[in-house]
Amino acid sequence: MTDTPSLTNDELKRFGLLLQQPKDGYRFTLDPLLLCDFTKANDEQAVADLGSGCGVMALILARMAVSAQVIALEKEAPMAALATQNARLNGLEERVRVLQEDLLHIRTHLPVSCCDLVVSNPPYRKQGRGRLNPHPGRMAGRHETTASLADFLAAAKYLVKPTGRICTVYHPSRLPEFMATAGALKLSVRRLRMVHGTPGADAKVFLAELTKGGRIGDTQVLPPLVVRSDGENYTDEVRSILLGG
């Protein structure tokens, strides 16, 4: 008999959500919250979240796009079960469907061009690069395991409608690879925004919106998003993203 992992209860007040997540495993950061705000989701009817973890983005997007059916794809069985539990906990089990599967096999489960919006917060580090976290859940969340950046983008392209959008958050050190991979898949980067921890600091992640087709080079580079004004307090914009208003 295995022990049930310890969970914490974390509240996202802006969206009226209570999420359970592992106390010691992979836990969501600020990045998926910034990404959901970046999507400006509203009237989408079908949304997919690739690599959903505990379901945080799937649930937020279900709150933002109130008519949407949301698919939360998660490879790891314990996290998929937790995402299902979180959907039920927040009364969204009828609109958020959790699919436990590797995104490499997405074509066997979902039809092509079925989503208005596809989001993903994929692992930033290449396999074998950087310091590996000894905790399996945290390592899977930060390092590519079975799926690469190209696999994530290819799966998103398969799912998104010709008129739809793909939104993701990624590490600036891989921006040239990201742009090249998107171009090879005939995906256009339409919007790009760098996120900085404090004023004057190097970017820590970037937010990107992609579409099928379009002209390469028609990228709108938005003003930078600064998380903390003084190293401690959130900026007004980030406070608004977290709390609304």
C-alpha cells in the first residue's frame, strides 16, 4: 500500500479557484498565470492545455472562456488524477476533460484542427542540460523527457484550427531555436513579450502567440512585463493579473 502524497490547498482569488497540488512534487509557478492572462481568452469554444500538471491553466481558461470545453492533457497518472480532482473541486468537471496521455500520441485521441486555443507551459531545459532535480515530478516539469520543443509545437499545430491560436511560455535562452522550430512547422509568431523579474534584469521567460501560416516576420513585440517593482513587491500589472481589477 502506497502513501498518499501530501497536498497543499492554494487559492487563485481572481478566478475563484482552489487548487490542490503536491507539497513536495512539481508545483505551478507564476508563469502559467502570466500565460493565461496573455491569451486574453474570452469566447473560445474549444481549448487544449498540453502538459496540464494539476490543471491550473485548464481551470483558469475555463473561467475566462465561459463557454469553452477544455481538454487537459497530462502524461503522468498522479498529476492527471489530481487535475481531475481539481476540476471536480471547482465544479468544472463537466467542462474540463482530463486526458492522461503523452502528447506524442495525441493524434490517436483527438481530431485535427479541433481547438480555437492551445496553450502549453513546456519544460524549458533540454534533456541532459543543466542541474537535474532529484524529484521525478519536478524534473519532468523542468526538463524535456519524452517530448521535445518541436513535439510540443507540432502537437499544438495539429490541434489548433486554421483561425485559432497557440500560446506558450518559454525560456529566452532558447528563443532562436523556438523561432526556427516554429518557422520549420510553418507557424508564425504573432505576439512576443519578454518577462523580467525586476526592472533592468535579464528576461526570465517569454510569452508567445503563434498561428498557422501568416507571414514570417510579422511579429508584434510587446512592451516588457516586469514582475516585481523593487525585488519584493509585485508591479501593478502583475497584481492585477493575480487579483483582477
